[in-house]
Amino acid sequence: MKKRTSAGIIALSAPAIYYLIKKRGGSAKITSAIRRGNLVARNAEVVRLGARVGATYASASARKVFSSAERRIEINHETELKTAAQVSERLGNMKGALMKLGQMASYLDDGLPAPMRAALSQLQASAPPMSSDLAAEVIERELGAAPDKIFVEWDPVPIASASIGQVHRAVIIDPITGKERAVAVKVQYPGVDKAIDADLRNADFLGALLQQSFSGLDPSDMVQEVKERIREELDYSREAQNQQLFVDYYRGHPYISVPEVLPTFSTSRVLTTELVNGMSFAELMQQDQEQKNLTGECLFRFVFRSLYGMHKFNGDPHPGNYIFHEDGRVTFLDFGLVKHFSDSEMNTFISMVKSAAYESDIPAFRSVLENAGMLQRDAPVETADVGTYFGRFYEPVRKDQDITWTPEYSSGIVRHTFDRSSPIAQYATVPKPFVFIQRINLGLYAILGELGASGNYRRISEEIWPFAEGAPSTEMGRREAEWLAQHG
């Protein structure tokens, strides 16, 4: 069986158009590790480790992980990018920031309005990979020495790429244990920040795209959120902070894992994490339905456990950002877009799901929507219609029964999100806290629909909702309850 690896860490960066937000935040542990001292101090540590590289051979276990990482990029040496100037020019021509919008269309295509689908289809290209020499230059500039001086093993051929960087596999000497360790090294294209910044200074395209699908909606807040979040994603040190928060929270979890960050080998433009092998989404789709059901449950629990337990949401739910394992376990990658919700925002989300899904109290649901700014106060629309319009997203968890997620349902949710023909739509808007949360409806639901995942998601939700305290309803639930008892 072919394996996929944590090289997919940059597979599909956050798209856009509407929802992708993350607030500043992160782990003090990683912040201090990444930022302690200055570049000289970091380089001294790397060089110290590098002094052992020449006489070191990768251990059998590290080499096995390294060698089984499948090469994913066919290199065309005629078109690879050899200089920072070429990167800037190529990404400038491809509109690097806008490319990130198109990366979503590959799995939401059926639900998008035709004009938006046509526009996004032009934005799905990826830049060609950096040459091995250019990637090595970035490593040397960021870490203070050439790859062959830092790494026991370094694969000059990238194993994944996306709109702002590419991933190489390597073996390092772990600065903590002194042992060899297989890692994925994400290297940012030099100059990509300037290319994207140039795009974002003239982001009228985003507003025009939004207006085609949200007639009557002022897209200025959404566009501003997109611009801010894309800029944040360029900072790999922020991503490392985000990722380590999830590593620490899910440490020891029975079926959710996040690759460890190696801060000594990470900067704002290089991110090094442990290398993980497993199945791709295409390979998962060849498994039996029981495996798909377990995987779907794991994805659902990860998203909502993170939301209600951590008050955070890893904002790019896409199969390219996951590594799948045979017993339903999933390794989660790419934490460049993480939304950190405030207590006030979480209280609003909790009130919404409690009134709409748990208690079916539609007047209370309407009141929450109005107080949150999602619905114009005293809008001349029937409360029952408000419940129907806004409550569509809660259908899978409203009733205590087994359901099967379908592509038709997930596509319908996308169409519903973009449909402004309802009379209620003219009184509705999307406040900033809700721009990001829509990614659950569009990303997670699309994946569950592709999997055809079945289960009683009402009972699963009651285990996670902070107001319900439901008993474990599945084997995964029982194992997670044991973990929570030990780590809660």
C-alpha cells in the first residue's frame, strides 16, 4: 500500500472568499523555543548539532520513515524556479494570494454558483517547485548552514508543494534526545511574501467575487479578514505556535495525533516537524465502509473537540491536510490557519447550537442570532422561517438517530450558504466571528459526504457539547472518555 506522509502539511492552504480567520495566539512553550535568543544563538545550536552530522548515519528506524516517504513531485528542471526573482515574478503573474482562493474549488465545486466556480477554476494552479539549490539557499539563510551540514539525510527533491512553499524530507539529530529523527521540512518560497502583499494591496477581485454570490451584502469585512489571515499564514513561527498548541492538547489521544514541532530547526520561513507516514484520502476511499465511518467520526470529534475544548478551530478542513491510518486514526497537518475564539464568541456558538439543535427553541435561537448581529433585529420575517433558514446546518445533529452524510447534503449546504434569494437573506449578514466558523459547514461536511460516513452524530455531539454531558456512545467515545479522564 502506498503511504502518504506529513509532507502534506502544506497541501492546500486556506482558501478564502469568506471565512478564513485566525487570531493571534499560541503556545508560550513554542514561542520561547522559536524566538529565544536571536538568529545567531539559533545558528550556533544548529551548527553544534551539525558538527555531528558528517560522522552520523541515520538509524534504521529514522531511515525507514525517511525512505518510505513517497516522492510526490515530478520535477521539470526546465521550469523549476532557480532564483528568488523568478519566484516573485512567477507568483506575481499567478496572483499568489488569489491562487489560494481557487484551491477550495476542487472539493466544493458542485455547490458553488456558476460565476464563482468559473472564476475559481482559473486560480487553482500551483507554482513550480524551487530548485534544490534555491531551497538550500533558504535553509542556509534561515538556519545558518547548508542542508548537508545540518541534516543527517536531506532529500533535495520536494515531496509536496503548494502556493507559498514546499516540503522536503530529512533526518535530524534531535537536540533533546541526541537521536536521529525523520522530519518534514517546509521551506517557504523566497519573495512569496512580497508577491502576496502586492496582490493584497489591490484585493478588489475578492469583493467582486463575493458580490456575485452575496448580492446586497457588503463584503468589506470579509475581504479584510481574508487579507489579514493570508498575511498571517506567511509566518511559519505563528504556525509552529498553533501546531504545538494542538500537539500539547491532544498528547496521548487514542486516535488523534499532531506531528511534533522541532523549534531548533524552525524559523518564520522554515518549519520542521516530525515525519509521519500513512494513507492518502484516495487510498482511504478504497477501504471498506467501516473504516470510512471510523475516520469520519474521528474528523468530526477532532473539529468539535478542538472548538469546544480548546476554543480553537484548525481552519483548513481538507483531505490533503490529513494522514489516515487503518483503525480510524488520523494525523492532522497544516496549522497555518487557526482561529482562536474568545469566551464571548464561544458563548454565542454554544447558545446557538443549544437553542437550535438541542432544545429546538426557535424563538430563543432567533434572539441569539439577533444579539450576535447575524440577523437584523426585528426583521419583518417569520421566526419559523428564520429557524429553517439558519438551522439547516444543524440537521445532522438534531435527532437521536443514525444518519449517513452524503455529497448531496454537503453540496446543498454550500448552495444554501451562497443563496441570497431567500427573503431572510436581505436581513442577514456575516459578522467577523462567523466568517471563519463557516469553514466547518463547507469543509468538514464535504469530507464527511465524500466518505459517506454513518453514525449517530447526535449522540456523538452530546459527548462534546459542554451543556449536554452525554455518555460515550461509540468505542471511539469510550476511548476518548478514558483519555479525558487522564488528561482533562
